[in-house]
Amino acid sequence: MEEARAYLKIARISPRKVQIVLDLIRGKDAEYAMGILKNTPKSASEYLVKLLKSAMANAENNFGMDTSRLYVAECFVCPGPTMKRMLPRAKGSADRLLKRTSNVTLVLKERN
């Protein structure tokens, strides 16, 4: 059974924020998942709409799949590289800011 994959590398958003939205669309039909993402007021949904469109285009153009029968088979997020920054604090000290990034993978398959 063929599958269409799409990857989002080093997105400037924390993996925890992405995971919340991915849990909403896992196992859903692709069109239904798109509707969920467009109506979810989370910052991660903007990234995931673009990723889902890419995966659907890959399925249609590279594998000749029917887009009306696609569903989100797998979706997961892994932490990417963390950018370390310094924030000045009182008395000449500093705090470390961790600017986290995400690597997201989305897999679409066709329903029988």
C-alpha cells in the first residue's frame, strides 16, 4: 500500500504546541483534517495546513492517488535544533532563552 509523505524541517515553533494540533487530525480524512486545521485557533495550524496541502499534492502527482479517499495515517513531531539566546537580567547576570524548533512528518494513505 502506497503512502505519501511530507516533511516540515526546522519550523520555528515548539514541538509541544505542534503536538496538540496533530492529535486533533490523526486518523481523520484529509479534507476533514483540513477543515479542522483551518478552524483551529492555534499558531501550529498555519504550518500544518501548508504541510497537509503538500502531502496531498505529493499523493496526487507522485503516486496517482485519489485525493477524496486520503486519510492521515501517521503524523508526529520531533524536536529540531534548539537556538540558545541570552536575556540580560539584574546585577549583570543573564538567563538562557531556548528557542525550540520542530521537525514534523505527515503520512497520507488511501482508504480501501
